[in-house]
Amino acid sequence: MTTVLLDRRGLLAGGGYVMATGGSALIAPAQAEGLAPTFSMGGGSNNYIPGAPFVERIGNGGFWMSGTVRRAGDGAPLAGIRIQVWAHTTEAYETNPRSHGATLTDANGAFRLETPQIIPAFGQPHGHFAYDSGAFKTVFLRPVLQSWPTTSVEAHFVLQPA
């Protein structure tokens, strides 16, 4: 597995909490007292469509969008949190509702949703992740794959109450 951290600006914009990886292993963020919340990244909400349906998989799959969701402050994993994903893929542009879907976090705060292969849009292969359900502040993330082609991307959320 190859793990590539985003550049300094991307890490700061994401609250120091977004990773793009070239493998399928889930990298869990460190737990710590006083864990700072994740802030939305520039461009994260581009082509966002509210209320994407829950899906088992988007399209024919082959690419994994995954991550974790934790509570700001104590870092506790958050179960049952709705995360929406979308991307420009081999099957549809990110503006197409067929490229959007949602899933829930498990008991460990982890989520994983299979999509078609992400391909470059505007010169950058990237995915979109959103928490938008209301109990916590909305967060949009847009990690850029630093290695391409690859078969997965991760984004990690630390949410603060709304």
C-alpha cells in the first residue's frame, strides 16, 4: 500500500485530517483529548446533490471511497452517521445523480462505498465526501489522489455538534 499525505495547504484546509491512499487498508486517525474538528475543504461541495440515496454500490464498482467519522473533543467513533460520496468516474460525471450515493458508518465509525474508477476531472483525479445530516456541522471534503491510477481514496471526519 502506498500512502500519500496531501500537501500542507490541503492538510490545513482539511483540519489536518484527510489522506489519499493507493491501497485498500483503512488508516484510522489517532484518538486524543481535544481532537479538533474537520473543516470543509475548498471545492468540497462542488456538484453536491442533497439527499443522495443510500446504495450498496455506485455503478459497476471497482474503486473504494472510505474513511472514519469521530466526534470532536474526545475522538469517539460515531456509528450510524450518513456519509455521501460522489466523483467523476469512468461511468458518469460528478454532476450526474448516478455518480452520487450514501452509506452509514459502522459501530467503529468506519464507512466504505464502492464506486466506478475515479478519473481526472479538471486535471485532478479526486473524490467528494460529505457529512450533511444536521446533528453535527456540515463538512465537505475533496481529497485529490496524489497517485493515479489507484483503486481507493480515504477521508476522515471529526465532527462538532451543530
